[in-house]
Amino acid sequence: MLALRRSGSLNNIRHFPVVLGQVGWWQRGSGTYTVGDATNIQWFEGAVPRVEKEARLGQHGCVLWFTGLSGSGKSTVAATLEHALAKAGHATALLDGDNVRHGLNSNLGFSAEDRAENIRRIGEVARLFVQAGLITIVAFISPYRADRQRMGPF
């Protein structure tokens, strides 16, 4: 349950168990990674730490991930929640499956492989929003538990 204090701020949540709960952890850090054929890709830490961004916003970045069948109400619930959070003064981002498939994921179909890539991409976008201190609401048909678990806590 989403709990708001009288001040209107979230109760210090970093991982909000809407559907997924807390799953494994994949943390970026300093070091070199292999990405595709490239072997010299390094994670770049920005000059403004996440904790400072969160302090300026007065909230912790987190992901609220809604999953379910087509037509089950994910987008409606997500949009209603976004409206309530915005009204309470929170900075949010809403990532809806249909909307993302119009742009970023427009080249993907609905095979198991494409669905996995769809969730991987949206998880990475959500991770970037969380690092910026935003409350990120994700509404996606994400049928494969393994794909969701690969995202880990944000």
C-alpha cells in the first residue's frame, strides 16, 4: 500500500513491492564491462549524486511496476497513481507499454525474444529515471518472471 505522510512525502521507499517485490540486485559501479562486441564500456557517474537529486526533490527514486493481462487496468491504475502523486507534489515518470512501443520499442514484435528485449529496455529506462530521483511508474504486460527479475531493485 502506498503510504503518504502528512507532509505528502513517501515513506522512505526505495523498492516498492507493487507486483514484483524486491528481487535480485544488479549494481553498476566503477569498472569496465563487455557490451556486445565492445569490451571497454564504462559506467559514467554523473557529477550530481543520486542522493543529492533525491534531496532536492524531497523523495527517493523508485519503481512501481504494474503487470497484468491486456485490458486488466494497469494503465488506468498507473495514471491514477501518477495524478495522485503529482497532486501531492512528487516528481514522476509514467512508462506505459503501448506508448513505449510507439517509439523506443517500435521495432519489436511479440515473440518471447522480443518481449524479453522490450522489458530489458524499459527496465533500463526506468533505472535511469530512478537514478534521477523520480518515482517511476511502469505499466507493462510483462509475462515472464525471469525478465522482470533480471531488472532487480532499482
